[in-house]
Amino acid sequence: MPKKKEPLKQINLFMVPPQIPSDDNRRLKELYRYEVLDTSYEDEFNDVVQLAATICNTPIALVSLIDQKRQWFKAKLGIEVNEFPRDISFCGHTINSDAAVFEIPDAATDERFLDNPLVVDSPYIRFYTGVPLINSNGFKVGTISVMDTQPRKLNDVQLYTLQTLARQVVKLLDQNLLNKQLEQQQEKLQQQMEMQNRILSIIAHDVRNPIGAVKSIIELNAKKILSQHDSVELMNMAGKQIDGTVELLNNLVDWGSMQMRGQGFEKEKVHMRTLVSNMFKSFEIMASLKSNIMVNLVDEDLFIKSEINAMRFILRNLISNANKFTKEGVITVYAHKEDNQVTMSVSDTGVGMTEEIKSKLFDGEHYQSTTGTGNEKGSGLGLILTKDFIQILGGTIKVESTLDKGTSVYLYFNH
């Protein structure tokens, strides 16, 4: 604001500032509900002030919203600044008045305004007429006003027009609010659709591997190349695998339902060593078929606060990938807490990967799967979703890998 206009911020001794109504907090709540303060100018509101100035034949017209300490202009004509302090504003008096129209024919002769900075300095207001913007809940969130540098009065037609324009401004505010609510609903619907597709992808991805393991056991048994003892043992393992898969589906369905209801992630205290141990049990068949050993090195006393189904999904995918690319090797899960950070890792002694492959692991646009050591196939989606879940839980992920030596995936969570 130019220096010559700084007096607008000063209150003269004899000026009467507008009173703050007793229900102003409720009025402000109604105002903030519109989420319109400090937004850009819009043609619809600009057209209103242009029409008001034209019909009332005034050089100044404003659509104002009365904030806690200021009168901010949603639309303006004939004024350079974007706001006035509330305690010197004419519109502050307008929303306090019981009259349908608040009119000051000559501010220089009105004891409430004669030494007001807006009168004695730019914009040199002499005439003012304002109509409150009353919303559907009965609160005066602002005003539409016209001003002149000369004393005058409006005729009945002009007053009626100004009141009509005030109602039109409220309709514009209500329409803006409705549009925002519709946009939010549309966004929520889009998120639900994306979540539904993601849930289906998760189920398809997580069920494929355990079902494939059971299928391999059934095929081996059908070929009658196994001893009776081995056949019985493998069929028992298949039964356990099916039980684990059913539990997995139940978890995913419960988690998916929670997401669709919009409840989001609900964190709980999780004993990580037990969680990893249970994850290992669900991979016994797949690891056994490839002669892999699984090692649990999670600290015994490590608890973290997390969404357990999301954490299960993360571990399940990382362990599955480690087993997929390892044969006759070791898969190790390690976790410990230091200061306020939990560090976890899933490491294997498998085939590793090139830098080029590693750089594309989390490329959501071009994700692809690499065939495992047992010709296992996948969609490549698992790691994308895994990273997504880690970020939602407030964590980060890092991958280190050496070709023909193995891969380590590191997870970091604040605790």
C-alpha cells in the first residue's frame, strides 16, 4: 500500500468504529464455510459491481466480505486496494444495522464518520450506501455497497436494484459452495473407484503366488513321482497354504471394506517379530520348493504403531519377491529401533538386478515383472502398491542390489 494511504490503518480519537456483534464467531464460521476469502476475482462478481455502479451512477462499488479484522473485496470498482481495516469500514456498520439498507448521504456531516480516514483521506468518501449479504442461515457475511466522493442519495429504483444485487451475490456464493461440494464428491467417488480397482489388483496379486504353490503340489502328487510319505507331507502343507490364503483374502476384504467406507488406516500396536514369524509360515511351501531358508532377525522387543493389514501386505510382497529371485539361498528379515526411527530390511542371496531394472521398480506408468528363478510370473504391481502403502504409513523405501549376489530392501519409519 502506498505510504500516502497508511493513515487508513490509524484510528482517530473521535471516530466511532463499528461494534463487534455478540454472535460474530458464528457469523465468521458461516463466512469461512464459503472458502472464498483471498480467492481470485471472478467475472460473475465483477459484473455485479459494474452493474451496481452503473445503475446507482457512482464511481465506486464493492462486494465485500467482513473478516475478523478486515473488509476484503471479492469484487471492486474504483478502488485500488484489496481491503480496508474492519474498524474503519463503513460496511462494518452495515452488518450491525437492523435496516435493510444502510445509507450515509454525507459522511462529512455524520459524527460517526466525519474524521474517518476513508473520509479525510483517499478514497475521500462522502456518500455511502450498503446492503448486507444475508445467507440462508440468516448471517450477514458481507455487503454490496456503492460510494461517491460527493454527497447524494439513491432513489427507490436504485435502492431496490442494490437489494436485488445483494441477493444475487448470496446466490453466487451459495453456487460456488455447491460447486466445491460437488467437486469434492466427484473426487471422493474417483478415489473410491481407484481404491476398488486397487483392491482387486491387490487380491489378484497376493492370491496368485500361494495358489500357484498349491497347484505345483497337486501336479507333483498327480504325477505319482513322490513317495507316500512325501505326498502326505506336501498335501498337509498344501492344506496349510490354503488356510493361509483364505486368511489373506479375509484380511484384504476387511481392509478393502474399510477403505471403501472412507475410514482410512487405523493404527495399532504391532509386535514385529511375531508378524514376521507369521509371514514366514505362509511362505513355508514356496520357500521349501526352492530350498530357501528364511531367517527372522527382528528384535524381540520391537513394537511399532502401524496399520497391521498394510504392514502384512508390505512384508508379504517383499518376502515373496525375495523368494521369487532366490534359489537354494537365504531370505532374512531384520528390524530394530534406534532413537525415533525403525529400520527394517528384507534381504536375499538371490540373482540381484541391474541398475536399469532397479531404476524402474517403482515406475507406476511402466511397471513390469521379471521372471523368477523358478519361472514365476507376476504383474510387477506388487512393488508399486508396496511403496504406496509405505508412504501412506509415513515411511520411505530404498533398494540396494548387486547382480548375482542378492538384493536388500530397506524400510524406514518414524516412531
